[in-house]
Amino acid sequence: MMMKKNRNIKLWVMLGIAVVFWTLGAGFNGDLAASNDEAYKGLKLFSDVLEMVKDMYVDEVDPNELIENAIQGMVHSLDPHSALLTPEDLVDLQVDTQGEFSGIGISISMRDNFVTVVAPIAGTPAHKAGIKTGDRIIKADGIQTRDLKEAVRLMRGAKGTTVVITILREGEPEPIDFSIVRDVIPLESVKYKKLKPGFGYVWLTNFQEKTTKDLVSALKELDTKEDPMKGLVLDLRDNPGGLLNQAIDVSDLFLESGTILSIKGRDARKNKFFSATPNSKKSEYPIVILINGGSASASEIVAGALQDHKRALLLGTTSFGKGSVQSVENLRDGYGLKLTIARYYTPSGRSIQATGIEPDIYLSYKIIDEEALVQNQDRRLKEKDLMNHLGSEPGVKPEEKTGDEGPKEKEAVKKEGLRGGETRFGELDPVELQKDNQIVRALEILISYDIFKVIKK
């Protein structure tokens, strides 16, 4: 039985080598044929190592897991955003873009090696059960939660089913069990409030399938005949990105013509250009966009497009710098391949890959308190700090990064990551918004613009 299994594995590997060799060699000759010989030798070496590990390693290993890890290592060596996606990863990716999932309703992160609650989403089963920010989740249904991926897998499930989570809470001497019934959890990507009459605030938390539609509804609520919009604060801080088409459509809402984005890869035939189209209702009010080191990908597309067209003023700190485009290809057995296929460029032709977007007005984030002004510098890992990141242009070698940070920088990253935890998942609190110095400064700029516009007339 074991010999048969070994033969099947070897046959599978050798078949893969043959397929790759055939693919590389089809229609090629000359120097390319020599390159194909090298590729074949490398794949044969891989087959030999796999057989030796499987037969001789001190503990028994799963050959399929070895192959999966080998592919993952190969893809990760290209850049930080290319990856082999397991069937579970593909499901999670769809959840992130569709705007809802079945679970208990919490945002979590790893802190001090514990799965920690960033915030419960208001109105969800976790919120109603009494889960609090800072709770450490150590078990789900009796299974220890060692990392975020495992914790998410254990806590998500069909609506109406029950999960028991065990948490450690500061001030409590013993772990606490919570029995929570799962439900459908909506993920809002658009939150809005009036800062004062005529001045609106919109926070885009990410770019999902319904983001543009929800933003249009929000703008209608903020811009009425009774109280027309005099200025808008568009908050893209800590927005990690999302769907490319939504970033283009959001940009188009505020532009009437011109380029929004261009995408250029190795194959010039696949280069794409996206242009703005006239809107049925033209938005002429001024816009201040807030960005920081957590503004990445799709949010950088919006910020870059509106900045280049002089449609908005950017305030905050330099954005993340993810200026690459990924395509997800379906593989056999439910797997997928997320592969970087191109760089994107702002309307003026800027590549922001590994450099980010510079704000027009640099202002670090601070919490305005009645007794003190607490500064929270935006110093966190960015695209340029990630191993194997792409250069800004083809052939441009990225700068080498050590990845080392001093104690002050690490503390700043930790604090910045806590920004807006509760308001991101609950209702926007006008009082809390007024404690945010970047929002306050943006509002002051818009009010000043409105005053000078009247004086000019």
C-alpha cells in the first residue's frame, strides 16, 4: 500500500514536471531551449528532495502539505502580495469583498501573541453577549486559538449555530466562557456624519461590491436642497483597499473627465486605461481627503486621482505605497493563485509602488483631549518595508530594508493600530470626531475656503 502511494506521489510530481517542461518548451528554441533545460533540472531536483524528505525525515510528513508549502514559498519569493490560496482562503477573499458573512461579529488582531478583540461590531451577537475591546480569545469550542486564521475559521459558521469562545479579560481572575449564536454580519464600508451644517464627513473603511452605491446614498443624505454641501471630508485613513472597480467608480463620482488610472504590465497588450465620465449631478464642493500609512491600494487610487486632477486636497501622512495589481486565477481542487500582474499609475503618470502618496499638507494624527494633546505618530510597516517588494518601475531595484525598528517606532505602530477601533464598527460619535485633529483641521480648511469664496465674489 505504501509503495503504491509513493508511486502515485512520484508520478504526480513527474507529471507536473513534464507539463511545466512542455509548457515552457512549446514553440521555443535556441537560448530559450537552454533555459528550459535549466528549468527541467530544477524541477527534477525538487522531485528528488521531495522523495528524500518523505522517505528519510525523522517524522512522517504529508507530501501534499510539502508540495503546497513549496509552491507557497516560490510565489512569496516574487513579492509580498502574490500567494497560493487554499480553498478556505478563497472563501475568505469572497467574504471580504461581498460585504457580509456569518459569524459572531468581532474584529480581531494578534497582540502579544494572543488573538485579541479590536472591537465588537455594534448590534451583533458578540456585542450583545458582552464581548469587549481588549478581550483575549484563547479557545473556540474548546480548541486553542493559536493564530488569526484559525480563530476566524472556528468562529465563523452557519447562521443559527452556536460557538463557545473562552476569553481572558483584564481584571478577571479566571477565563470566561461565552456561548454565542452566529448570525449574518453586515460589513459597512461607508460611514457618514454632518460635522456642521453644510459640511459632511464620509469614512470609507474599505472597497466592497456595494461601496460606490452606498457612497452615493450617503452623499444624497449630506447634500440636500435644504442644506447643500459646502465641503466634504473624505476619510481614507486605515483603508486597506479592496475591489479595483469600486475605486475607479468612487473616483468617477467626483471627476467629470480625464484619466483616473492606468495599469501597465509586462504584456503591453494587456495595459488598461480608465477614464472619468460626466455625472448626472456635478459635485462642485471642495474636498479634503485624509490619508495615512494604512491607506493602501484602492484608497491610494482614489487619493492619487483626485489629487492629480486638483479635485481634492490631501491631508495627513504618506500612504502605504501598494501600487501593484493582483489577479486571482482558479486552480484545481478549489485552490487559487493570487499573482501580481501589473503596476498602476495615477493620472499624471506617477507610480506610487513602494513610495506612497505624499499629502499636500503633512499632519500627524493626534487625539485632542480636554486635558492634554496626545500625539500618535504614523510610523508603521509600509510596502517599502516588506520583504521582496516590487520597485517603483520595472528594473528598478527596491531599497534594502533591515526591518528593525526602535522601541519608540514600535510603540507608535501599536498606538496607531488602535485608532478608531470602536467607531469603525459602531456608530460614528460626533464628540469623538471632534477630538481627531486631522478631521478638525480638514473642517477648518473647508470653512476657510467657503469664507474666502464669498469674499472673492
